[in-house]
Amino acid sequence: MIDLLLVNPLFLFEDPVEAKLMTPYFPLGLLYVAAVAREAGYTVEIFDAMFAESDADFVAELHRTRPKVVGFGVLATVRRTALRLAALAKAQDATVIMGGADPTARPDVYLRHQAAEGQAVDLVAVGEAEATIVKLLSLLVTDYSFEENPVTAQTLIRQRLSEIPGVAYRDETGKVVVTERCALLQNIDDLPYPARDLVNWAPYRAAWRANHGSFSMSLIASRGCPFECAWCQKIVFGRSFRPRDPVSVAEELRQMKEAYHPDFVRIVDDAMGIQKGWVKAWRDAVLEKDAVIPFECLSRVDLLDADIVRWLKEAGCQRIALGAESGSQRVLDAMHKGARVEQIYHAARICRDFGIETYFYMMVGYPSETWQDLLMSAKLLRETRPDIFSTTIAYPLPGTAFYEQVKDRLPQDDGLVPDWDYTAENRLLFGRSQYSTFFYRRVIRWLHHEWEDAWIKAGKPAAPAQRLRIRLALWRDRLMVRVLAKLPGLGARAAGWEAGR
């Protein structure tokens, strides 16, 4: 019997988008929780659903480990799966705890969820979970035993839960109680390194190399982001900025290099470069420790300058992902992006000067976006020519200003916002007065062909047949989106036809 089984509830086979991309990363949040719990003296193991074949694999792990507590790290995109597995854990008499962005944003949805055998979730860890999980394990594993007297233990635990910050639970009447938020950890360097040794990296390495020719892992160097993007869910780490010691981050990178030999690393901070001096100090430490591994990171167009990009390049940076979002200043302002269109052009130019690839995140369908705004986004992609880009249809996540803006226009399913069936499905779509989801899906194809055509005109090698294919697709998409933009009712009917096929 172990104290804590942590669960990554994403089954790759259930997610056609992730299965096609085949860029699997294990959630770092769970690895930090595992490291902290283990450091506190508790026995910890991990069930990773990523490459599992069915729920039966999870049940077998429950039988093997017989955990006292089962903890899940959950995003909105896997809520349905997490709740399904939670019911299986409850059937084995484990105490079930949910944590992560989505449970933090709406703990009542989890605590009130009814499975066939009753309520599947006992507790929600709200916000950063490291300190909370240790206190909960002390209460659930060390202080009281359900095996000795289940009724008495349950009563005592409920009395103590109100004293623990960052917890949501049901009281004796069934009412959901949320305690005061746990204070954000100010010195992240107090945390141990993520417990990567608990993960079986062999299938990750095999999947990455079979599909991309290289193996990638992830690392986080700071928590929080002070910027105000209305659609960004910062409900766990908050809008503070808490960087780690750059020397400690370089040391973690060195240890990863020696222990796991990744070919590439993804640094998952919300925005690299918030503190310019940190970037230089980290570059120096990476070079001193011989910890250079090719990496990619995320940043903002208003943070990058020649110094920062040069230092990142010297530390091993090969790609920078940037939230460009839109070519329209009006839309960027509506998003509270805090950046200007000309800064997108400037950032793309600096990265190209230093030989660093750019990945643009684009968004369509934000409230009040017009056809003219979409034309500006097409122009931006043609003129900046990012090396890679992806486009999402704007969707409102609970706990964001965007969600509060449109929550009255969200479809309801038994009183709850519906789940995704898989990641990137964009089911959290709000009722729009002008354009349909079908229209925006066509816009995404159109933008992609505008980008492809721009690269070919800039001299990118392409066979004559490929040039013709892209050109014909571009003409087709330009015509279709223009017709749908002028006749939005046609797009709505097409969407209905697609849904009925």
C-alpha cells in the first residue's frame, strides 16, 4: 500500500489531435507535487495514462499500489476523463483529490459530480498544490485512519479541513466549502526538482523520435505572468512573477542532460524575458555548467530585444513561440494584450536576424472581431512569415475575464459548460451574433494557405505541382471566406449540415 498515487489523465489514443501531433509532455505540476510529497516522507507513485490502452490499466495500477490517496492534475480538456477515473479510484476506497487549473476555477463542478456509485471526488486542491498536498496527506494518511473507524475519521477530517488553506470540500450538509487561498510560494527554489525519476520515459522517447527524430522534455524557470491578457487562465500561478534562481535552473538542465539525454527542451514559462538581467545570468550559468541543450521557449513581442535574443541563442535557443494573436490593433486592445502590431513585426525580424525560428499563436473569433480585422491577420502572416504558426478559435476558460464577458452566451449542458471530447476541440464556444464556428474553421484554412503562398513567393523551394495546389487552395479559400463573411447565414446553415452528417 502506498500513500499517494498521482494521475495524468490524458489518454493519447482518445485524442486525435494530440495523437496526430505526437508531442507528448508529462505535466510538470504533478512532478513537483510528487517531489514535495516524497520529500515530506510519503510513498508516491504515478499513473500516466498517456500511453495506456484503457481504463483497465488504471484499475490494475490501483490494485497493485492500493493507494490511500489518489490525486489528479486536471485541465478543462481532460475533465471528463479525470472524473471517469476518479470513480474507479473511489470504488477502491481511495480518497480522491483533484488539482490544477480547471478544478481551481470551478471546484463545485468536481465536488458535485455524481458517478454511478456516488460522488467521485472528495477534495479539490485550489491554486498551487505543493503546500496543500503535504497538509492533506498529514491529515488523511498520518493523523487519521479510515480503516480503524471510518465514521469517526470522516467527522474529524471535516473539522480539520476548514483549517487548511487552499482546499474545497463538502461539509456534512453537502454544501461546497472553499477555504482561504494558500499564499503563493514566494521562493520557488525551496521546492525540490520535479520527480522525473517516477516517469517511464521510454515510450515518450520512442514516440518523439519516431515522429520527429528527436526526444523533447520540459522545464519551468518561473511561475506567474504579470500581463493582463483577458483570455489567459492564470488561476493557479497568478499574475505575480516569481523567477527561480538562474543558476538552479541551469543545474536542473545539466542534470536532465546527464540523466535523460533529451535532444530538445521546451521551457514552459508564460513569458521568457520579463527580467532582462535574469536571461543574461541564466545564459552565463548554462555555459559555465556545460548545460546547453537546444530549446524553445515562450515570450512576448514587447519583451524581445537584440540582447535577449542573442543571450537565448547562446544558451541554445532554436525557437521562440510568440502570442501574436491578431494583426489588428483593435483586437489586441480588446484582448488587453498590452502589445502593438508593430512589435510583432519587430520581434519576428530580430529572431530571424539571429537565426531563431518563430512560432506564432494566432486567435480568431474574439468578441467584436470583424472581417477587416481578419484581413489584417492574413496580412500579418504574409509579411512576417513565421516559421510555424497555429490558429485557435477563441474559447473562454473559467476564471478569465473573457469567460466573465461571455458566460451568459455559453451553451449549457445540465447546467454546466460542456466538456471537450479531446484537446483543441474548441467546444467552449460562446454564442456569436455574426459568424459561425464553421466560418472560423474555414478562416483557419485560409490563413494557412495565405502563409504557405507567402513563403513560396519569398523563395521557399516547392515543386510546380505543390505551388499549383497551394495557389488553387488559396483562391478557393479566399472566395469561400469572403462569401461566408458577406452571408453569415450561409455559414450557419453549413455548420448545421456538417453537424448532421
